Amino acid sequence: MSDQVKLALVGCGGISGAHVNGYKDLFSRGCRDFVYTACCDVSEESAKRRADELAEIQGSTPAVFTRVDDLLNSGLAEAGDLCLPHFLHHSMAISLLEGGMHVMVEKPLGITIRASKKMIETAGKNKRILATAENIRRYAWARSGKWAATQQKLAGDVVAVDIANMAYGPFDANNPAMKWRMVKLLVGGGMIMDSGAHFTDMMLCLFGEPDEIYCNMSTMDTRMIQGLPVLGAAQADVEDTWHAVIKFVQGPLVTWSYSRALPGPILRHGRYYGTKGLIEDNGFPFHCFQSGCTVHLGDNTYITREEVLNAYMNSLSEAERKRLFPYGCEDGFGIQLWDFADAIRNSRKPELDGTAGLKAKALCEACYESAYAGEPVKYADVLSGKIHAYQQPIDEYWKL
């Protein structure tokens, strides 16, 4: 086992703050398995801000860089924690992997299937760990929801799932963190790809391999977006409304609906229908069970989310608790950081490696490919790259 893993925070914008807070939670509980030694961002101000925040936590100030090449040449870090816009995931990850660093990339893994596979191939070629930063499935509430639905089967066998989030709210095109999310070439797709990556990961976690996907989607917001990275200006072209039906090889039929463009009251629910009752998601339904679940039984009784959580936690052995919730941490961001560092220290596979990220991404892409083709598609054909018409212009633009 190696000593303390030296991490570089690469990308110091919005989501990196959640990584810092997760680290803070771990550090406060006594974790010293890794340390941040560098912060890198094209904005020196952003990198310095995160470096100062990390210094307050760990007592030492990470070095600040504005170029990945300078970070690599410094030799200060052996692993990179990437928190970047989607269009930079593959290029930055590949640069770090080829430079000898292990890498954890914020979801979704790469901007397309082809980009994701190049990242995985590069990691394998250089014998480095590639992990997917996926926080939702790691929360105690989420793990208890999976336990309730598919292990204990508290509502019987899950036979149908209905997920909906219809909430009118166009994106703020003046917000730098949101504007790039409105253009396909920069984000890869809209919320099917973004928040939806959490959902698809949990679907695979719950129900295994998808079989066939049918999706229709539309783009009602077609504003011209100014001040974009790389492109300068472009028309918004990602989906803002969709309806999808997902069939699993062995599992339920899932319906998945979303819109931020259709006016009206909020309609939001996550319902998992079983042969003996209903499991209701208590939070934002795309972040499956992050806030727990309530089990409604056929005899009009129910099991509260607190009862589900307590029963789940009591079912774990001490070894399982230490592995799933290191140092007692229940913050999903903190857990994913620990898992990445521990995988490096012990030369093991992380809970979510690059392949896991690719598989979750392929379910997102299957929705796009179905909508583009106007017909159902097989998940396996999208995962293999046989079907890729929606992704083709993105691959061509980024020379993938």
C-alpha cells in the first residue's frame, strides 16, 4: 500500500465545490488517505479560491496552475480529480492518463461513446485507474432504496417504474455554468446527458442491462447563446422536453418524462410499482432515492424512509459499513473521493470505473439515438457503437 495519495483538482468551477465539501467531511472524520497538492483551472482566480478553501481544511496550500502541461511537469500529483465541462472530459483525461496520472472524471464520462472508449483505452494502455465520479448511488439513503427495492423486495418484484419531472424553468443563458449546457457540441446533449446520467447509472444499478429504448424529444428553446467557450456564439439546440420508455433484459418497464419548456404546475414523482406495493422516491426523482423512499404496502400500511434506512444500515456487517461509508462518511462526493484514492493505494478497481461510466452513458445515448432515428434502438447496439448517428457530428467536431 502506498502512502498518502496526492490529488490535483482539475477544473475549479461549480461542481468542484461539492468535491471540496466532500473532502472536508472526510477530513473532519479523521481521513488522511489523500491530500490535495494542486489546483488547476484556466482561471487563476478560481484555482486560487479552491486552493485557499483546501488549505483551510488540510493545513497545506495546493500549488496553483492554469495549464495541465505545467501540472504534469511539476510532478506534484499522482492523480487528477476532474471537474470540467463535458467537452473537456476526454481531452484532459487522456492528457493526464498519458502523463502517468490516475484520473477520476465527473459524470458523464466522455462527451460521446467514442470519446469514453478512448479514455478507457488510454487508461488501460498506461496501466492507470480511470474512475467515474458518480455520487448519487453512494448516499446511505440511495443505497437503502436499492436494498428496499431489489434486495429485500419490500414491495415485491418491481414490474413498472414511472419517473417524471415536468417543471417549467428555462435555463439562464447569462450564467456561465449553464450556457454551455444549452449547445450539443459542448455538452453532448441536454438533461438526458447531464442530470440524467445520475438516473441512468441508478437504473443500471437497480435493474441490470437495458434491452430496448424508445424516446422522443423536442427543443423549444432555440435562443442564440453568446459568450460560449470554444464556439463563441451558437443556437441552443439541446432537448428541453422528452418522453422515454426503457425496457430491461430482466426487469421492469421504465417510463421517463421531463420538460423545462412546457408551462404549468410542477409534476414530479418517482414511483416503483411492485407486485405487493409501491416504493415512492422521497426526493428529486432523477437522483434516485438520494432522499430516501417510502414503501406503501397493499394493506394500506407503509414503511417510512427512516425505517427503511435503519433496517438497511442494521443489515450491514462492520466490514461493509467501513467499505461503503468510510470513516462514517455518508456524503456521496466524499465517498467517491475516498474510493478513488483507496483504489490507487490498494491497486484495486474502483466502485465505478470507466466501464461503469460508459454503460450509464450508453443508456443516455440510446435515448438520443432513438429520438434521432424515430424508432426504438437496442442498448447493445448503442454501447457497441453500431448506432451512432446522433453522436456523429459531435465526434467529427472533436475529431474523435
